[in-house]
Amino acid sequence: MLKMKKTVVLLALAFFFVGGWTFFPQIVRADVEWRVTKELDLKTSPLDVAPSVDGKWLFILTPGEILIFSIPEGVVTDRIPVGKDFDRIAPLPRPDMLTITSSANKALQVILFETVYKIDVTGLPFKGPQDAWVTVAVFDDYQ
């Protein structure tokens, strides 16, 4: 009888061990590998950072301006002047909009920006003043 109880206890322990091993998630420990891919010397203190929704831009709020960092190009491509009191930045659901807030002034601004593409038209025929703000380029003679 005692031998049978030991056998039942051993079988029950084996069942719970194998069942626990099979049906319960295992704790797996892993290391994390990382590396710095880009380091920027901003020349001023960053106050806040926000990525664009599409992942192409990183907006860095500094006192008096927003730096626009192009992630694909790996460089600061432009700067937007803002008031020095703005201390927070947040993206909006559109990739071309963001908000900045000033806790000191209790103010919020929504900024909409557009990417302007420059096309070199040097030496190409044109009509109108050479220093016009807008140039319409017609590429009709290319095959």
C-alpha cells in the first residue's frame, strides 16, 4: 500500500511537471543588443522630441526653434522659428502637422508645414521674370 502511494505521488508530480512545462509559458531571459546610429551636436539644449507619424522626420524642440531631422538622410534639413517659451512638442495624426505648447504662457500652436522641392532650372528656357517666387517647369520634350 505504501509503495502504491509513493508511485501515485511520483506519477502525479511527473504529470504536473510535464504538464506545467508544456502548457505554461516559459520564462526566457535574453540580452538586448544596441548601438548608437547617429549623434547630433545641437549647439543648444533640446526641450522635447517628437517623431512624425510616417517615421520620416524627427522634430527636436529647442529654445526658439524646431529642428527638423530627416531620418532617411540623417541630417537636420530645416528649422522652424518659434517663441522661446514653448517647451513641449507632439505630433498629430498627419505627418505634416505637429503641436507645440507653452506651460508658462498657457499657449498651444498647431504647425502645418509643407515640403518644398527645389528643381534646378539653370540654363533652361523660361518666360517671365528670372527672380519670380514660383517657377513652372514643363518637361514636354523628354522621351
